[in-house]
Amino acid sequence: MRRVAIIGVGCSKFGELWDMGFRDIVISAGIEALEDAGLEGREIEAVYAGNMSAGRYIGQEHIASLIADYSGLAELHVPCVRVEAGDASGGVALRQAYMAVASGMHDVVIAAGAEKVTDVPNAMEILSSSADVEWEVFNGANLPALYAMIARMHMKRFGTKEEDLAMVSVKNHKNATLNPKAMFRREISLETALNSPYVAEPLKLFDCAPICDGASVVILASEEVARRYTDTPIYIKACTQASDYMALHSRRDVTTMDAVVFASREAYRIAKIEPKDVDFAEVHDSFTIAEIIAYEDLGFAKKGEGAKLIREGVTALDGDLPVNTSGGLKAFGHAVGATGIRQAVEIALQLRGDAGKRQVDGEIGLSLNIGGTGATAVVTIFSR
Amino acid sequence: MLPKFWRKIRSRYNLIGSHCENCGSYFYPPRNICPKCRRKGKVREVQFSGYGKVLSWSVVHDGVENFWLSKPYIVALIELDEGAKIVAPLDCNPDEVREGMRVKAVFRKFGEDGEDGIIYYGTKFVPV
Amino acid sequence: MVGIVSYGTYIPKYRIKVEEIARIWGENADVLKKGLGVEQKSVPSWDEDTATIAVECAREALRRAKIDPKRIGAVFVGSESHPYAVKPTGTIVAEALGIGNDYFCADLEFACKAGTTAMQICYAMVKAGLIDYGIAIGADTSQSRPGDPLEYTAGAGGACFIVGRDCIAEIEGTFSFASDTPDFWRREGKPYPSHGGRFTGQPAYFRHIVEATKGLLDKLGLRPSDFDYAVFHQPNGKFPIRVAQILGFTKDQIKQGLVVPYIGNTYSGSSMIGLASVLDVAKPGERILLTSFGSGAGSDAFSFVVTDRIEGIERNPKVLEKIKECEYVDYGLYVKLRRKIRFG
Ligand SMILES: [Zn+2]
């Protein structure tokens, strides 16, 4: 297996992009990535596009080819693959692209993620189909309700408080104020978060990430090729993926995402590092409880002690282990299938020193992208 | 949606799940393959008693469309007496739900495919 | 010996008081309560309908009977509020009971007497040797036009009787009386029934119940005093008391089966829930009269003799206990639960 590097990144604005269609959003991220990498376009050998539900969100399938077409690649006839794994689609697309380069099959590939959700009124219903539609959602348990049951059990078992969840939201909103592309660029107070209405008790409005439009692109190249294009290649040291039972009720333990535990242990092994070696991370805070559980399942904290990290400021921008420097899904926005790639963009920017006002120090960054309530987990470890 | 719902009516109405005679595990909804034993498993159909206890729950304020008339409604993670777990609606006062509360299955309406469409029925739970 | 093998009832937990409905329509609640003999009525929840009520009462009956569901050979559901105009409630019930696929089945409609007619059909089929056990259900979530006098009484509930040979109450005889009397009706596609006001009384309710009951007594050579209990259809609290008087039954005979003051008129469930309440306390050897009434119009009269087996069957919780377990709703919630507002 060859070393694989990120040589260019691009990201659209995240939010309610009323004047941009699916194609516009993708292209805005794609062009930025090509410019960032200094590519003409002809160098691209394959496209892997993470997208959860274009069929339902915009009524269009076959979107990998559509993306390539509108990216000006039609006459180059490069193979394009859509990758779907719920809201882990982006992460899995990154992994597919990574494998394509690592294996020696391709030298330069695009890993993209895109979702246009605001053309339909039922964005959450569609996102909830990343849970078990027949045996969870039909029974009244959409994604917020499922994460709420996880949260309640975590609170009961480990003493995690609604305040802890609110602090995650406050932190991520604060980070997003420093990110020009974030959906929500305003600070919120703990009171605002705590006083927001319940969506699914104990989760409140400010515990839930907004589902939004957005696209992200990273361009991967083999180590050898990467050197031709950039002085600051960002290496993917490991990119692992794990699955678990689809439905929450089938899992071994509701308060642990075994897929995250499994994928991260494997990633640490491959990267030859330990959790303590991670300098900063982007984790899947689709709901604030998910960030706290991620601290635990990624090995940053002992099981049940995730809330300590937020309470003690460890994961704040100026803490020892900044998490979601971008603003996270909560404040940057959760463009479903784009999120996994968007996390990679943030980590690459941070490792390159291009993260502007939210720049943190670090050699090693980690991203965690989750599908549904944890049936898919992708962990990627990056380094300079 | 109609054939998809119809296909599983037995399991929805009567909590019919699976039991693996090789390892003793119970599953709901039914599975064709035991995830513990895989090819060594002996999976048989089983009807659950309908009794269980609440492990976790949520009072849902912004929920699925078919439940909009009952907002806020409760969904619960329930452990059936046989051991399988299920996520199902729980019909009771939000203030009376407790962890470990005993519940039993009842037959209720889940919703409908609009005014002209079919009506969905299934199993909900109420306190014992 | 063919008769009732087991029985079960279901009454939704919500109630609305006559006062609350009267408050909305500017009526005098005291006058209404006195006139109707009804204090409150049962209201189905948003997720309850005739099918769910039928299933719940049938499951109770089956649980108490301790018989293999596969031995049920027929399912007949009587109601005037079947969830579907076309598509049987009976198959929903049979599926939820797990009785298999070889069973006789149909939905019946004869206003408030469809459930007792279901019982007659099961009785005949068991007697003919066609089936071992038959399920007869009367269940309704009866409709009423907002502001109509019916609104004070139109309740929801149901009862199920399993008919077979090893019975707890033998059907000694049954007799029906019917005529084309349009006292109460609902036209196809209309949400609420209409009625002939006071015409529902003498030419309809009283004539049919009296004639059916007399016919049965003549046939069996019995007198009112031969019965320990009598149950008549209960559209309100007044009619059954008056018809009992006319026929020569005492207040004591009808008291145990008179449930309408607390749950309203449960239509197809009405007299059957009354019968269930009597069976809750009946002793071996006691004789029970049941006469239903369905508008349009007809009455089914039955004479039951309780057998020793009744001591061996679970009879708790009793109907009167179920009636007491309730939660009150206001008119606004009632309108929402009963979908009396158009959503679009
Ligand atoms: Zn097994």
C-alpha cells in the first residue's frame, strides 16, 4: 500500500443555499479544490462522491456522473462512483478514494461529498432513513428520538447532565464564529442552549445539528505525485471503517458505539499511535450527546467520563485536545453526505496552518464520521 | 409502502420475532441469520409474550409525521421479558415513565396513508 | 350445549362529561343528564378505532379462554364504525389474534345490534358443527354531529364473546324481530349519522325490544321473573329502564348490566358490554336475558343459563372496574381525538 496525501481541499458555504442547486454547490467546492491543488482537471483519474439521498432530496440519481459532468470532466471519461452510507457517506467516499490511491490503481482522485436538502420540506425525515425505517422510524423513533434515548441512558448510567450537552453546543458555536463558511456564526450562551425547546427529551433544539446544503472536496494523490503539486501534503495515516447493527435496539450497549471503538482501535494500530497522540479532532456531533460519546469511544476519555472533557475545557479551541474546531456539525452545519469530506477539509487546513483565526497547534488530526446512530463509523487519522 | 407494511403484519401485530436454538438469543424484528452463530445458528420463529421493561425513552416533540396527532409522544427502548429489545411507542403520561417500568403490548393504530390510504396498525406499549 | 365460552371487553380510557359538551353548546347540563340518564361517555384516543378495540377485547377473551387461537373457526365483527367502508375489520382482528387463515369471516353492520347478530351466526355455526369456536365482536367508536343531542351519548368500546360448546353460559334460545323502520341512519360517504328524534323511541327502540323479548319468552315458555339479570340495549340511561318496566323486569334485574351512565352508548358494544358486566358476577345456574336493538330496525333476544364453568374462568378486571379507570378530556381535545376538525 502506498502513502496517500491530500493535495487540495475545497468547501462550499454550508447552510440554506436557496440560490444554489446541487450542481452549483458541488462545483463551488470542486473548483476551490482544483485551484487549491493547482490542478488543471485533466489529472483526475477517478471520482468518489459521498451522497446520502439525492434521490429523495432532489429526485436525481446517478449523481456521481452528474458531478463529473458539471465539473468539466465529461470528455475525460473518468470513472465516477457514488458512495452511500447514510450521513457517513462522505467518510466512506474518502475511504474508497484513499484505497484507490493506496492500492496503486490511481494516482490522483477526487473524494467529494455533497447534499442539497432544502429543495424538500422533510429533510429530517429523509436523514432519519439512516436509521432503521421499518423498525425504528415507523415506530415513532426518528434520529433525534433515538439519540435522545442514548442520551437519557448515558445520563442515567454516568451522570452526564443536560448542561454538559449544552456546553458542547456552546463550544461548537464559538468555534464556528471563526469559520467564514460555517452556517451559524454566532456565539450562544449556555442559557440559550439550555432554554431552547425540547426536540426529543432530553435533547433540545441546540443539541441538534442543522441539516443543510453543502459540498466538500478533497483531492488525493500518491506520495510521489503529491510532491509535484504541493509543499504541504497532508498524509492519511489510516482510514478505517466499521459497521454495527442497524437499529439501536439490536446493539450490545446503547451508550457505546462499538463501530467507533472498533474503527478507531484499528486506525490507531495502523497509524501506530495512541489516542493521546491525537492533537485535535473533528467528530460527528449530529447531536451533542454523540460528541461526548465519541470522546469515550475514540479513547480520549474512559467510558462514562466523556462529559469531563467538555466540563474541563479540554476540547475547547484552546484546550489540550480541541474538538470540532470548524464548528462541528452543530454550528458549521450538517450537509449529510458532505460532512465526512468536510471534516477532512478542516483537518487538512489545520495541519497546513491555513485555518485562520481558529488555527490550533498539532501534528496529528483525527476525524470521525458516523452513519445513523452508529451503524457505520469511519475514522481517519491525518498527519503532516 | 403497502406491500412493505403488509409483508411484516404478523410481526407488527403480534411481536413475532426470532429465537436461535443454538445460542438461545432472541431477536425482534425477526432475522433469518443469527448474528452470533451465523451458519451454525438454528433460527426459529417465536412469539413474544408482550411483557417487558423500559430501558430508556424520549418524549418526542418534533417527531415523525404519522404521530403528529399525539405530540408530544413517547418512544421507548424496551427489553422484552425474553431478552430481545425493541423500540416502540409507549402510551402513557410523560411524567409516569420510569426506568425499569413494566410495560405490556397493546394493539393500536400507527397512522395512515392519508385520508384515502390504508391504515397502519401495530404494537404499542402501555404501563402494566 | 352451545354458548359463551369466554368474553372480553375494552373501553378506551378517555371520558368527556356531559357538562363539558353542554358548556360548548350552551345547553343545560343538569337537564341533559337527567333527561338522558348519562353522566359522561368514553372517547377513543387518536390511535384507537373499532379495529383496535375489537382486537383488545378479543385478546382478553382469548386469554381467558385459554384455547389455542388456531381452533377459532369464525370471526364476525359487528360495528357501524368500521375503519374501512370496504375492507373487513374481521381480518385485522383474526390476524392480530393469530388464528391462522382457515376461518369464516365478515364484518356486520346493523346499527347497534350487529354484535349480537354476530353471536347468533357463531351460535348457528357451532351448532351446525361447522366450527369449534366462533368469535363475535360488537365494537364501535360511534360518530355524532357536533352539537347534536347524540354527542352527549355516542361513546366508544367493545365486547367479544367466544361461542363454543364448553361454555360458561349456555344459549338457551335466541329470537329476533326486525322491520323497516328508519329511525336512525348514516348515508354512504357521510361522516355523521342522522336520526328521527323522538321517532327513535316508541316505533323503533321500544317496539323492537319488546317484541323480540316477548317472542323469546314465548318460545322458551319463560317469564321475566325466571331471569336473574336482564340487559337491554342502552342508547341512554332512560330507555333500558323504561323498556324493562314495560316488559315486567325490575330495576334490580337490570342494574348490573347498565353501564351507559358512565361510558355512554357504545353502539354495537352497548348491550354486549352490559352482558359482560353481568357475567363478571354471575353464578352457576343463573339465567340472563339479553336484548339488543339496532336502528333500522331490529332486536336480537337471548336467554343464557350460566354453567359451573364460569367459576373456572378469569373474570378480572371486571367491566365496572374498567369503567372507573379513566381520564377526562375537554371538548377541544375531544374534537381533535375524534377528528371532528378538518385538517385540509
Ligand atoms: Zn445463535
